[in-house]
Amino acid sequence: MSPPWIVAFVALCAVVATLVVVVLALIRQVGVLHVRLRPAGAQPAGEGPVLGVRLPVALHTGAGTVPAGRPAALLFTSPTCAICAELAPSFAALVREYRDLDVHHVPHDGAHGPGDVLGGAAVFRALEVRSTPYAIVVDHDGSVAGKGIVNSLEQVEMLISRALGVQEPGSV
């Protein structure tokens, strides 16, 4: 091979390698945008218990029964849901922000922590929850005050504020 062909071949390989890196970076950015550009509010769904009706089942945690005369937020997740994994660390923030509200995690694969609702998939079936992440807000007498698919902490806070008429944390 003559030297000009070798130079052209090396230059072509460098260009192709650069294009591969650029395409991979663009794929990553599309994924980041997909996560950031979520719907603005909790998405109402035809699933879940009927609004205004008491929960059809008694829910139990390691610490007692839900709800116990206090408003509660039930946050349904599954282990295969990527958005659920992103929301999980936010549950502690909800507990801190809403002191008059019991926040309970309902994992599809069973209980993992002291405040988690026991029963896993059976609770999902009993409450007719088919998709995650999903939230149900229960008022002080055990009636369903709000429900919907939630993809961010902000959507959970909006659902709680609309359902219970409380002010969202950080708003004036």
C-alpha cells in the first residue's frame, strides 16, 4: 500500500471513531431529556380504587394499620421500574415535608422497610393498581382522596395538595 492510502485509511478510522463517540453522547442526552421532560401533574388513570370510597382492604405495616385516623399517601413501586428507583430516595423527603401525613411505600415484591405496606402483589391486585409509579392519597377517615400515576416528586406533592387541600412545600 502506498503512503497516501495509509494516511487516508487512518484518517477515515479516526473520523468513524469520533462519530461513534458523538452518537453515543447524543443517545445519553436523549435519555436524560426523556427523564427530565415528564408530564406536569399526576396522571389520572382508570385504575385504582374509586375516589371518595373507603379503601376496600385493611393495609398493614410492621408498625400497624394504614390509615390509623390520619391522612396517608401510599406510593406503589415495582423493582423493574426505572422511574420508581429514582423516586425511592424522595420518600424520606415527603415524610419530612408533610408531618401530618403518613407516607407508606407499597413495593410490588413485598415489604423492605419498617414503614412499607406488607403484602406486595396482593395489595396491588386488591387496590386494582396495574402500573407504577402510582400514588393513592387517603384522607383521615380512610376514604380515597386522590390517585394517579406519578413520575416525579413534584407530581406526588401536587396530588397530595389537591387531594387534601394542603399547601405544597416551598410554595407561598
